[in-house]
Amino acid sequence: MIGVYREFEGCMRLMGHVLRRLRVLALPPVTEALARQIYFTGASATAGMVLRGAFLGTLIIAYVIDVLEANSALAVRILLWVVLREIGPLMAAVLVIQRSGTAIATELALMQISGEVASLRRMRIDPRDYLVVPRVVGVALSTAALTFYVQVIAVGGGMLLSALTIDASLGQLADDFFVLASPVDFVYSMIKSLLFGVAIAVICCYHGLHPPGVSINAVPKAAINAVTQSTLLVMLLNVVFAYLVFGQAFFGLVTAKV
Amino acid sequence: MTHADPAARSDPASRQSIYAQVALGYEPPADRGEDRIWIPTGGSHRVAGLSDARKASLLSAVLDLKPEPGAGLVLLGLEIDGLDAAERAALRARVAFLPAGGGLLSNLNAWENIVLPLGFHTPERLRGAAGEVDALLKELGADPHGLLAKLPERMSAYEKKLAGYVRILLESPELVLVEDLRGGLDAAGRAGTAGFFPTYQARCPGGTFVQLEASPGV
């Protein structure tokens, strides 16, 4: 229990440091580290998203129209609710944890164990400034960007593939989309995915900088702790967000009393 | 300095005048029974026969400016005890340390490693850094084009030390501590390190160059 509290406190302190020291992003080495992080997390991860996103959208539309015998408006409404609000940010977050979260925790743990973090201190560079600030900002922006890709590809690709594969008109699906889509859905999902990104990066940086030992065995343990806890926190944040914004959590099992 | 050094017994003014001539004075805790380190300002010096524990204690005192309880430290003429946080930070900026392995970051190439502290502490100097780094490497007998693009994993032990040293020289510190200068190097590498002090002296006249060695003094 004390360990959990210490980790929570450590992550909060790290988060506080990031917020206080955002100005270091203007320093050339930190700007470069930020660009690398955005490229790694946001740009090089997009290829795998295209097919997954399109198939996800198709599956939802096909399932609703064919299996539930619903009309295109209901199919699009479900697509918006599920993909824009929930699956888009969650899918992006899971991808970021899988690719970048593990990479961050492993890299930082190795740097800590091999003395590179100490080397930064000896150069009078705060390791949190150089290693944590660009990663947190980069991962947050990239998670929001990936969420946007998932949403566009799942909704657009889903409607396009549905028009080709099942008995649904693309024009009708598009009309329903523009009638039903609300900017609130996009803003909600963007804010949520930014928070997911921050949470993932802070937890992974914390575990990377505090590996549970000084031997090489501590590296995979740090990565496992980082992945487990960031997945858990993302799920928790998702529930809290759903409850705060829509008054519902756990698919309606918990409902806010107004 | 608090213990056995001659200045400790004298009045503050004469203590100050004695400390003014000291680049590094370290008095270990009295119960250790270890010799104190007392290095005058300027020139090249060698502290030999340091155990790992003693070296760690000295480096922690100098680089973190936090001597162990009971230990005393004078750095570049200033007694650490009397300094506030800002003065300590300013003093620390005048000291540099070259670890035995060069202290490079493995995911940055030699150029990025060399200019990393400059990018943090004096980013306005980055524009002219390329010429400065080239000149320093040539002065130290290295080929800048061959070295600067290399990642540490592709560098020899000497090249790592060289890149770390050029990184230090760019900041023109008044006191340089070098850990095990010749350790782990082949004959060519050891010969290459002979140019380290002259290059430092030419760049920082009056600076102090201290080698920390594990082996007994020669």
C-alpha cells in the first residue's frame, strides 16, 4: 500500500515538474527530443491504424444494419457514439501503451541502470527536463493525433466499406453522419486522448526512471509495471470522463443523478 | 574546510587568502582516517590510489556540492559551507567531470553528445559550435568527419573519452576532474590522451586539471 502511494506521489511530482518546466521545450536539445517522440509515437504508428480503423467502422455498421436490422441513421449514431467517444481514444491509447509506453519505460530504465541519467546530472542537466518533459508532451500530442486518425478512418472507411459490402448507401450514411455528428464529441475525445497520453507518458517515465533494482532484470520489470499501471489508469480515466460528461459509466450501469 | 587544514585555525581573512590558492580541497570525515586532498589552483595534478568508495565520496562532494557529514570542501577558493543555493549553482558551473567511459548518451551521436550541455546552458552558442568542435578535435588529433556522426556503440574507448572531453572543453571550466584518464585504452589511445591537458591549458589558461586514478601514484 505504501508502495502504491509512493508511486502515485512520484507520478504526481513528475507531472508537476512537467507543468512547471514546459518552457524547456524551447531549448534546442529538448525540441529535438520532442520532434523524435512525436515522430515515433504519432507518425510511424499510423500505418497499422488504417486497416484496423476501417475494419472497425465497417464491422460496427454491418453489425448494426445486418444483424440488428436497423436503419443507416441508427448505424451511424452507434458508430459516432462508439468510435468517436470511446473506441477511438481507447484504441489510440492502447496502441501508444504497446509501442511507446514500453519503449519509454525500457529506454529510461536502461539509461538509469547504465549511469546515463547520472551523466546528465553531472552535466548540470535535470534528467526530468531532458527525458520526461518532451516525452510527456510528445506522447500527449501524438495520442490526440492518433485518436483523430482512428476516428476519421473508422468513420470514413467504415461508411465507404459498408457501402461496398452491405446494402447501405454511402450518401445516406454520410447525410446521417453530418446531421448527427456534434463538435462536442470531437472536443470530448480530443481532451480525453490528451489526458490519456499524459497519463501514459508520466507513468512510463516514472517507472523508467525508478526501475526496481540496478541489474538488467529491472528493465523488463519496469516495463511491465509501466504497461500494467498505464492501462489501468487509462481505463479508469475513461470511466471517470464518461461519468462526468455524459452522466453514465460502465455502459449505463452507473448513471449520474441530476 | 573545518578540520585539519592549516587555514581552519587562522582568522577568516587569512583563511580566505589561503583558500584563494586552492582549486580543490577535500577533508574526509575525521573517523575515516583518510588523507585529505589539497590541490592548488592551476596546472595538471594527479590524485592516485583512490578506492572506489573514496572516489565516489569525493565526486559526490564536488559534483553535487554535498560533502558527507563531517567532511569539508573548498572548491575554486570558496568554502562550500558558507554558500547559498545560487552561489553553489554558479560555482558548480565552473567545474566539469569526465567519467572513465566518457559519459555519453547511447542514443545520441558524438556531435549531439558534444553539444548537449551547450544546448541547455548556452543555446546561443550553438550556432558557432560546429567550427569550434572541429578545431578542438583536430587539435586533439582526431578526424571530425569520421567521429561526429558515430553513435557511442560504434566508438572506440578513446573516441568516447575524446567526445566527452571536447564536450567539457566547450564549456571552458576552471576545474576539470578526469576519472582514470588512461584506463581501458590501447597504446594509441593512451598516446592520444597526452594532448588533453595542453589543449585545456591553451583554452583555459590558469585552469586546473585533476586526474583521479585508482592505481597507486607514480
